[in-house]
Amino acid sequence: EDLKNTGYSSNNDLILNFDKSFGKFRIEGLAGGTIFYAKDDNFDAWTEGGLSIPGFYSLKASKDPIGWSTSFQRRQVNSLYGRAAFSWDNLAFVDVTGRNDWSSTLSKDNRSYFYPSVAGSLIVSELLPKISWLDMWKLRTSWTISKTPAGIYDIMTAYEVNNEVWGGFNSAYYPTQLRTSDVRPQTTQTMEYGTAGNFLGNRLRFDLTYFRMRIYDFLTSAPLSDTNGFTSKYVNTDKERIKKGLEIMVG
């Protein structure tokens, strides 16, 4: 078998930062944009029917015409994003982010998608009277959305070419999967609640987190009756998946 894979990717970022304090109140922020580009070029060839010369592992030694496949993939994602963080007296903190992507793997109507996040924390120990065995106690919560677009060419319908199909001739055939351009990105929404503390001169610490993750708009191949010429359709399904968990760390 002869295999050759080449490709590259690039990230170009422009980020502006902001940091300003007003007494006990502080604001930090950033705004920026990214252009991500990736390209892959792959070629694979293999012998068919065994080797004409035992031990001579070369495509030239193939008994039958060799098999081969090629693929060429490109993808670009343009992004704009921002973050604002607010804090008061190193006691209370709020962090807000937002990002919008434009992915080349989606149709023009669904190419743009936005996903935000919000997080907050409170240092409860700063509000309590001084306790000798308590060094720090914090409460926190967060909510976030993330999105995963369709893969490269997942919404494109094109002929696929095979070599040496009949009488030494190549052949092209239409795919059996119906691909539509109205799919949306798969979405994950996560909510977290947590608390953490340090005790006994920071000799003992713990961290407790509860999370709930909701995943929806799954991208999948739904089966179809092959009487219409297709066996499946690429769609967003209505099903949802819920993940819940509790994480505990003690040190």
C-alpha cells in the first residue's frame, strides 16, 4: 500500500484588550476575530489480487490493476468574539463571553451561529468573620452553549468515482445518502454549580461540582426507504441527550 497525506492549517487572530479599575470595581475585556483555514490532500493506492513477485512489496507487483482513492478537503471558519469580566473588591466576579462563527461547511442560510457563556463566583469567606481554620470558601456557577457544525462536504451531494469497475473502465455513481443544506450545528448547553474551600492553613482543600449537560440538534444519517433511490438522509434529529454528574476533589 502506498499512502500520502499532506496538508496544513493556519490561525490568524486580532485581539484588543481592555483593563480599567474604578476604586474597588474592575473591568477587563477583550474583542477579537479569527480566520481559521485548513487543507488536506490525501492519496491512497494498494495492490489487488496479491503480488506477482512474492516478497516484492510494490504497486508494480500487483497481479490486477491497483486500487486507489484520493480526497481533497478544505475548510474555513471566520469568527468574531468578545469577553467582559467584572469584579468588585476581589470578592465577587462575573464573566461574560460571546462568539459568532461563520463556517464554510454549512449553507449560506445557516453558516452563521452564535454561542455565549456566563460565569459568576463569590468569595464567601471574605464576608464572614475571621475563622482560624477557614482560609477560603468560594461559591460559583456557570452557563454555556457550544456548537459543532457539519463536517467537511457533509451537506454536498457529488458523484463518486471508482476505477476499473467494468471492462477496465472507471465509473461514477450518485451517492445513496440524501444531503440537504438546511442542517444546523449540533448544540450543547451546560450548567454548572460548584463550591471550593481551603482549610487549616491551606493544608486541606476540596472542590465540589454538579453539572447538567443538554445535547440537541444531533447531526446524523436518518434511514429512508430505498424505493426512492436513497437509503438515508443527513438531518438534525429531534432527540436530546442529558448528562448529569457530580465531581469531587479532595487534596
